[in-house]
Amino acid sequence: MFQEEFEKYNWDEVHDRIYSKTTVDVERALGKTRRDIEDFIALISPAAAPYLEQMAQLSHKITQKRFGKTVQLYAPLYLSNECQNICNYCGFSFDNKMKRRTLSAIEILQEAEFLKKEGFDHVLLVTGEANKTVGVDYLVNAVKLLQPHFSNISIEVQPLDEHEYKLLADEGLYAVLVYQETYHKDNYKLYHLKGKKSNFDYRLDTPDRLGRAGIHKIGLGVLIGLEDWRTDNFFTALHVNYLEKHFWQTRYSISFPRLRPATGLIEPKSVISDKELVQLICAWRIFKEEIELSISTRENEVFRDHIIQLGATAMSAGSKTNPGGYAVEPESLEQFEIDDSRSVLEVKNMIEGRGYKPVWKDWDRFRFGQKVS
């Protein structure tokens, strides 16, 4: 279990280790062809800031080599804003007095029809964490409904048990995104006040359950703004290292969500500038050459336009963060405000205008050796 590895480290000691890195450490990391976690620490440290241009050039070169000039496009499909957790950074928090909505089967298909017309073949199903309303039975049914329409179905929902992930995988689920939010165990409870999400250890163990269940791709990340972003990303990197060792057939992705405005949201404790976010993304690309790096519409259009050349390989487009937001009920309450509100066509044209190719799905389905159209 990753928890055994995690408990070997102390947050404050890791923090000090990162901030004590020197330019010598950064230059050593940049000069290598294969890099370890100590090199990653150097590349995310303040000492690496003067080397951002060099990091950006190297990140661009590695991304071109590993992914070519492609950007994968996906759309989040919010199924429900019902949630049993009280989290002071999320618009769906249980104590937020708002109209709750969970899509019916017919409404799910209406939303899917809209996204298919926009060109998407990769959809991310998102819900609040409400086991009784949007539990595994609801999710299995949603995957069953959508599996004939999309080549790629991912979910970002409450952590589940291993056998529940196996049920979903059997129905065609491809990937699961599960963010620890922060690896600062002592402070985790300051943000997750009530509900199952307040169980730090159960959430930390989720990627282990996913690996054992045979999920094809696991997405990790932290919510940038809760705690020191450098220290949190060290622990994310430690987590990825562990998972790659124990579940080597699984693919991995990293996302970089920053706190965005939402009803009842706290102010960020740790602010990351655009320049520092570029440094972080480039550090990840240099450290893990083949990992998928995803940027959502939380970021503004100027940032997203440039980051595809510096390491990002996947992004959402035309996103709605409210259930039914595309076709059923556009005015329902959002989880957070998006910052890039361009249409899917505008994002597609931007990508092509920069000499890249938008890719609408992540894989081709095969059944008994035959490609499924």
C-alpha cells in the first residue's frame, strides 16, 4: 500500500528539502537523461525559477518526441451536484444551500447527444459524493448508457471499493480521476469537515484499489491553493513512482487544478503564479516523459493557448460544471467558475492555428481482437 511509503516522510522536512535546493542541483537535473525524484524536487524548487526558459525548451522537445503535435480534447459531463461532504472549497458542499439535481437516464443521453454533435468522443463523468443518490448502481447505469456513444469514458466521483471499480471496468470504464486535494494529512481535516471525504487514509488508498481492479488509466493531482504547491507535488510524484512500480501496465495522468471562485469558497492559502505553474508543468514533463498532463478550463485562454507547446497533452473545451449544463438545465449551479469560456470550435481552431492536431478520443476499443467502430 502507498500509505506505508507515504508515512516514511514528514511534510515539514520535505518542504525544507525542496526550499534548500540550489542552482547546482537544478543544473544537475537538467543535464541528466534520466531523472529521479531528487531531480524533480530541484526542478520545482525556487532555485529553478531562473532556468524556466531552459526548462520550457526541454519540456517542449520531450513532448514533441513522446506525443507529437497532438492535443487530446475531452468534455466533463456533470451528472449530479448532490454531495454528502462538507468541504469549504467546493460549490457542491452539503452545507451550501442550493438546488440539487441528478440527471435521469434520458437527461444523460440528452447531454451526450450535445457533446457528440460538438465532436467529442472522450467524456469525463463527474458527480458530487453522494453514495445513496449517485452510488455505484447509478454510475454503472450511466456507463452502460454512454458506452455505445463514446470511445472513452472516464469518471471523477467519490472513491469506491475495489469490487465496485471492477464492476465499472466490466461495463467499459476506461479511467478514474481521484485527487487527494492535499497530502498534508494534519491540515486535510481543515478543508474536509464532514462526510466520507474527511477520511484521509481511505482516499489515499484509492489508487491502490484502482490498480488492483485493473483500471486502464489513473488520474492524480492536488488542488493548488490549499497547501504549499511544491510540497504537495512532491508527494504526488512519490505516489506516481509507487504506482508505476506496482501497477506498471496502468497509464497515468496529472492535472493541475487551481482554486477557482465558487459559492462559499475559501480563499487560497497558497497562491501559485502563472509563471510558477508553467515551471511545475515543465518539471513534470521533464521528470515523467510519457505521463499525460491535463489542463482544464479553470485556466484562462491565454495560458491554455501557450501551455500546449510546453508540455500539456490534454485539455477540456467548452466545459460546463453544472449538471445538465449543456442541454438540460444550463442555469443550474456550477461547481466552480471556468476561466476559458470559448466554444469547442474556437478551442479547436486555436489548436490547429498553432500547428497542432486536436484528438477527440484516447484509444480505440478492441473486442476479441477486432476493432470496434
